[in-house]
Amino acid sequence: MGKNKKISKLINKFWKILGPGLVTGASDDDPSGIATYSQAGAQFGLATLWTALLTFPLMASIQETCARIGMVTSQGLTGTLKKNYPKSVLYLMVIFSFPAIILNIGADIAGMGAVSNLLFPSISAIFFSFTFTLILLLSMIYLPYQKLAAILKYLCIILLVYLIIPFLAKVDFLRVIKYTLIPTIHFNKDFLKILVALLGTTISPYLFFWQATMEVEDMKKTQLLVNKKLIHKMEIDVDFGMLFSNIVMFFIILTTGTVLFNGGIHQIDTVEQAAKALGPLAGKSAYLLFATGIIGTGFLAIPVLCGSLSYILSETFGWEEGFDKKFHEAKAFYSVIAISLIIGLLINYIGISPIQALIYSAVLYGVTAPVIIAIILHIANNKNIMGEFTNTRWSNILGISTLLLMSFSTIVLFYYQFFER
């Protein structure tokens, strides 16, 4: 009994350390991300499993750096940019971030509605999308930060369903190990495009802003001074969050790469197509779990997307901000959230399909990611801003590797998007 109590105490202690890093990592596996992972598995089987190993250290490094900037400066990335860099850089980042995040929100809302319609065919997808949008808006406006943060944290648990699904189908574990540890690259247009898409959906600029800002919110709540112990706790939180994100990515590729690819289904453009295709091939349980996970991840990711955008604009224009404030204290902050949700909802009914929205947002993220990563690295190595908490050599190696890889992926993305037909 004593041993069980000790284990329970350790689990509770670890759970308390987890916060912004876990939420950020889990929100990266949003419905649009799940669509990308599903397409990778359906089109190429297990051949892209190794990318989960590649993206983990790169994601963790950049998110740790963003978190540290937030903790040390007591400002989000936008506030730090505004204070230390030319306004032209700040405005350029805002101009590209706004439409990319809005399109992502629209794709996620559409995905949630479409999957709910699959589960309950008698109710239209539009009704579900509208209802989810209303629930999300009211919860973000009326729930205080601590409650909202706790809900987002517990919503992460729903992603565990994706760790179960592969075991409902027959899996060749030797092939899984082979494709995980030995990178497979096919030098053709479709394979390179999916690699770029996987990079773009895992290392997304809006997550950089959310991570830094949430660390600031947490520091306000605890009123603690930054020290090495706090930095170490943050690193545990971020590392676990990014590891969790990549494990989920791995298992979704494993599920679709085993079930859909082997079942002859090689083209998946939306999450509802992936969920629907799983039914007859892997059974109703797999189908229900996959679909439920998509709805849950939408509720987790959309507040992160809306919150990121609202923090970016509020810090840019000096508005009152924060989920810890009531509506009347931060009207502009909550208005941006409401407008972004409404535009995201309407995007799906003005002729832009969810898959088009994902392509457009991927292009815009591709433009901004290398620039923002370069600025993050510059901030993190500036002693005037960071003091004793500048980047370590290892952080710089991983950060520069991420910058180079994202820059290369952007060139490939643009080439195939605009020149190769």
C-alpha cells in the first residue's frame, strides 16, 4: 500500500509540473494535423514514421527557447519583438500570421463538424460547426484562466485514444521498428511534399507565440522569480509535451499506414475521410475512437490558435490582454477571439474548402517560420534581453538545424506549389 501511495505522489508531482508545454504539444495534433498524418500513412504506409524521431528534438528546442524568453522577459514574443526590433519586422509577422491562423481555425472547425456528422448523420455538419464555435467562444470568454488552463490540460488525455487504435488492427512490429529507425526517402514530388507538410504541421509559428505567452501567464499566477530550478521544470514540461505530440503523430501514421494503406486507400484529404475509411477496415471501435479524438483535439487546439492570434495583436497594439481578465477588462482581446472564430466558421461557406485552407495556411506558415525562428534565436542569444539565461551551445545547434530545415522545406514547398505542376 505504501508503495502505491509513493507512486501516486510521484505521478501527482509530475502532473503539477506539466502545464503550458503539454498543452502546446497536444494542441499541435489538431484536426488539420491529424489530416496531414493520415495522408502520410495512407499514401506511403509506414515510410514516414521516422519523421516523428526527427521533429521531436527540433520542436522541443524551439519551444523551450520560446518558453525561456517568456519567463525571462515577462512578455510574449510579440512584446519582445516590439521592444527590441524594427516595427517593420513586427508588422510583417502580424500580416502573415493573421490569415494563416484564421485559415487553420476554419479547417479545424470544419473537421470537427464533418466528423460529428459522420457519428450522427441525421444532424448536419453546419449545425455541429456552429454549436462547437459557440461553446468555444463562451468558454474562452467566461472561464477564468486557471479553469481554462486546467480544462485544456485534461483535454490532452483524449489524445491517448490514438495510442490504442493500432492495437485494434494487425500490426507488423518488425516493419514498424525498421521504418522508425531507418529513414526512408523517395525523391519524388508527392513524397517530398508530404515531408514538408509534416514539418510545417509540427513546427508551426503560432505555437511559438502561445508557448512564450502561457509561460508569462503562469509566472504571473505563481509570482515566482526566474531561476535555474524553474527553468528546469519548464524544460521537463516542454520536453514531455513535445514528446507526447510526436508519439501521437507516430501512432496516427502507424494506424493509417497499417489499416488504410494496406486496405488500398491511398488518398485522404480530410479527417472525416480518414475516420470513415477506418470503419470497414479496422472495425467500429477504431472508427469511433478516431472520430472522438478529432472532436476532442479541436476543443484543445482552437483556443490555442485563437489565443495565439489575440495575444499577437494585443501585444502589437498595446491592448489589455489575458485569459485571466474578464471581458470588460480586455474587450479588444476577447473581440479578436470572437472575430477569428466567426471568420473561421464562415470560411467554410464562402467557397474555400478545408483542404484549400490547409494549403494556404501551410504556405503562409512556410514564409513566416524561418524568419521567426531566426529572430527567436537572435533574442535567445542576446545578453541584454536574456541575461544569464541565453541559449546553450546545444540549444543553438538544434535551433540552427531547425532554421535550416524549415528554410529548405519552404523552398521545396514553394517550388512544388507554384512551379511544378
